[in-house]
Amino acid sequence: MTKIMALIRTSVLLAAAGTAAFTQGQIQNPDLEEVRIRSAIYAPPPALTISVESSLVEVAATVRDRKGQPAGGFKADDFELFDNGVRQQITAFSESSTAQTPAAVRPRYLALFFDDSHTGSVGIERTRKAAQKLIDTALQPAYRLGIFTDSGSVTLDFTNDKTALLAALARLRPHPYGVRPTIVCPALTPLDAYVIAKHLDLRIKERAVAQAIACNCPPPSDTSKNAPVDPAYQDCVNAQINSVQVISESFWDMIRPQSVETIESMGMIVRHLARAPGDRVLILVSSGVLSGGLDQMIDSLVETAIRSHVVINTLHAEGLSPDRNAALATQVYTQFHAAAASGTGGQLVRNTNDFIGGLHTLAALPAVSYLLGFSPQSEPDNTLHTLKLRLNHRSGFQVDARPGYYSEAAHKTETVQQRIDREAAADGTLVDFPAFIRLSQGDGKIRIDVQVDVHDFRFLELAGRSMQQLTFVSVLRDSSGNYVSGKQAVMDLALTPAKLAEFRAGGIRTAVTFDAPKGSYQVREIVREAGQNRMAASTIPIDVR
């Protein structure tokens, strides 16, 4: 990794009419930020060693003994693999051991990904201290650490500079994306809404219904024991049962994009890690990501990590709770943690307050791991398949492996990210909407200014706000068109009428700065708007003198 691989300074300015400008931190609202910006290093998708048209499904696995230590020496015949309960023939098999090269000299790239959107100040502080201890005591010469956040507020590319790493950790702050239900009663938390929407715990729904009845149903005039049932009161009670379900499902629909954003951000870090020349570990530090219904997206993340030889380890930032009812919350909030870790042969650390020990454990690759592959016997059916991997006639061992995969037909629709990647690798010009790009250079830097005309953009109206999402990708290439560096930023808009009018009149401007030594370069800029899935793209040459 060269120094230029990192995007050193990024500023995103939202320009209204005239000369007024707003930074991300200045646009605040106690209920919902009008503008939220998430950014990450952009890297082209990794070259896959197996064609995506291949039917091979890869399963990363770790075998642990009774003491929880990784165990090795197994052969393909020692394993049994089942797809939806049907035994499969293992057609690809390999064992990897960290003993092949001394740990002190083998390159190891660790991406510490702090989910600052879902983690509060207590969780951030506890895990920050654990990360500081890791850097102080376990940063070996061959290690390179990168610090990344879901919000994009802190990004430090891979380095072994302790001073820079500690300074980046010191900047960590919670960045909640506040979406609240539009009613006061019943007062639902995101967990309440999710559990009710997914029918996971009847008791939580019953409590919410009781609150709704107390708020919205005037008690009958006659409350004596033998009084006849008041039809109006009973109708109101029945209405609350349905209302709570509808409200919960609507609330979950509002907060689900936050989970999608986190998974997408992790995907960008996995792709960046894929270019690292050594062992690759991504450590997710999070209080929890609600992930029901996102199976296809999670499977895509796991698939990319497996093929990029990236292990995902996860740390639940909430620790132990004295609340006996916390078990459900921990289980629900760590479903994504478990799927990402087990799917890539990694580990999940939860139900502990030893964050220092947990982070040290997750920073180390398992001594032995396995990668198995099989070709499904059934045709792709666009459904989630359950996988079960176990040892044949062996006791006393635990197998951690990918729990499932999404069986997609070969003619699957191109995803938004795949289309962005395709345009990022191209050279042509797209003008689905006006986007004006200006380049400037000086002092070994290239600055990219983009102005987007949004006067004809389609916005989704929700709870009095105008919702849109813009994605900006800036790619720096050398004179031959080879990738040098890149940045991807996502701008989520939830605008009041006044702010929408300002943006329609003055447009939206972004500014991105790259460090670049003297030489000739190409800048590829892509802008995508979600309302109508339109894009603008162009490539511009520039010389740094």
C-alpha cells in the first residue's frame, strides 16, 4: 500500500443559493438530520479466481476443540456438507495455517470498522479504549491497521503509525441517524418495532397494544364486573392491535435503510482489504445491526469476503447486561454479527465486558482454517439455502461455518453497486442529468469540484420530508488508466421544504481532494441519484506540476 492509496482529505459542501454553504456537522435536527454523508475508500471489485457464472459455492470454516482452540489436520473426507438438508459432494478443499510463515514477518492487514451509527457513547468509549490497548501492545512490525467508521467521519488507511492510529481513535464519536415514529403512543424503540414487525415476541406486542389502548381508547362508562361489553370500546381495542402492527412495520421500513447502509459500508472496506498483500481481517465493532429480510445482501457480503480471502470478526459493543430480558435483544442485534463471522470463518465475541481481551482475540487469525466448495445439485431458485457443515464420526469439536447462501439465477439483475463499478471502470460520458465537474491542482494535490443540478430530481415524500440519496464516486487513475486511489460517498437527504427549495435553486456541490505527486492523471467521476436510478459520469485528464 503506497501513501497515495489513501484519500487524505475529503470535504463535502452542500451549497445553497448564493454563497451560503453547510457542512455535514452544521445541519442538525433532533429527530432527523436533513443531510447525512457516509464515505469510504473506493476500490475496484477484486478479480475473482472463480468465475461468477460458476455454480461453485464456497464455505469458509474453522474447527475448534473443547477448549475453543482452532484444530487442524482434517481432510475433505472428514467433513459432511448439507444444502437444505441434502448431502453435497465436496469438490474443492483447502487448509490454511498461519504456521506457514512466522507471524512476526507475515504481513497482516486489520480493518477496525466502528459502527458509529448503531453504537452509543458508552459502547464507543469502551471499545475505543480496547483498540488503544491493542495498538499499544499488539501492533507488530508487519501489521497494518486501518480505522474506518460507518458514518465516514473517521477514515485512516492502513498504517503502523501508532500516533496516527491513536489520533484517529480519539476522533470517534457516535453518529446516530435519528429516525423516530410519527406518533407518541405507543413509544416504540427500533428493537420493539423490529420484533413486532417480524413476530418475534408476542409479549412485546402485547405491551405496546396495552399502551395504545390506554392512550387512545376512552374507558367504558360502566366498568363494573358484570357490565355488558361496550361495543365502541371493544372496537377501539381491536383497532389498536392492528394499528400497532402497522406502525411497527412502517417504523421498521424507515430504519431498515440504516442497516443497509452499514452492510454496504462494510462491503466497500472488504473490497479495499482485498488489495492488501497479506492476511486480511475486518473487525466489526457494533452494538448491533437489525438485519431481518436482508439475507441476499448479507450473503453477497460474505461471498465477496470469502473470494477476497477476508475474515470478518465481530465484537458486540454492549457487553453484559443485568437485565434478564436482554437475551432477546442480544440475539436479535447480533444476528448479522454471527452471519458475517461464521460465514467467513471468523469469530463473534459477545456477552462479555472484556473488550480488551475480545479485541486481541479477534485481531489474530485462527491458526488453522478451511475453505470448502461444492456445486449445488438443484437449480438456482432465488431463495435462501441453509448450509450445515459437520465432522464425520468425530466428537468433541465445534465447526464454525457459513450458515447459508442465496441461490441466485445466472440472469440476476445488475445491482446498483455493480452498475457503479462498471461505470467507474469505463471511460465514456453519461448525462442523465446535469453535473458539472471542475479540476484544479497545486501543492501536490488534485481537487475535484462537482456541482449537481437537482431541479428535476424525484424526491420521496415521507413524514413531511423530501427523501433522496446521491452517490459520488471519484477515481484517480494514472496516465495509462490504472487505478491509483478512490473515494465513494453516499449523501442521504431528508429535506424540509425550505431546504429543498434552496437545493433546487442552487444545486448540490461536493469537493474531494487527492494527494498526488507530479505526473499525469485521469479523474473518473460518477454521480448517481436513487429517485430514478440515473447517472452522470465523465473522465477528465489533469497534470500535476
